[in-house]
Amino acid sequence: MDTIDWDDFQRVELKVGRIVEALPFPEARKPAYILRVDFGEPTGILKSSAQITGLYDVSELVGKLVVGVVNFPPRQIGPVMSECLVTGFHDEDGNVVLCVPDRPVPPGRRLL
């Protein structure tokens, strides 16, 4: 495993955000949703393509807090420009489990 130093870690902006919109993404090659996530000021609302359909229904996502990387460059995914990476872990069946805070945190707070 490659190690990184504190400065490398500090360059990755991992922030908590609240999902404000979740839509099906039928054009995606792998099943996915289009999420709009509010990361508070000054970041604002960013769009993400998220392959989380295995464990989450689009109807339950709005209002959910998530952890996202907000300083990756935008990436074109089919017709959608993804502006952030919503984080998660693969479970034993390969489904993505969202990385979420276990208590309320204001959107925009950075992971320490």
C-alpha cells in the first residue's frame, strides 16, 4: 500500500452534503441515479452520477446526508456532467453502501 502524507490528505476535500434531488439515470451503462447534493456555502449544489441502485430507492434519497469529494474535476458520464464523487463502500454482494455521518452535520462541513 502506498502511503501519503498529511498534505496529500488535506488536498482531498471530503465534505458532508444533503441530497436535494435524486432522479433515475436510464442512459447510464450501469444502473445509477443522478443526484444533486447541497454541500453548503461556498461549494453549493453539485451533481453526481451514483451507482447506488442496489440498496437505495430513488424515493428515499432526498434529505439524506452523504460524504462527497468536491474537488475532483468534473467528469462526463453519458449525458451528465458529474461534479462530485459521492462516497461509499461495497458490501459482500457488491452493492454500494453510502458513507454517511451517524449524527446530523451541517452541509459543507469538511471531514477532519
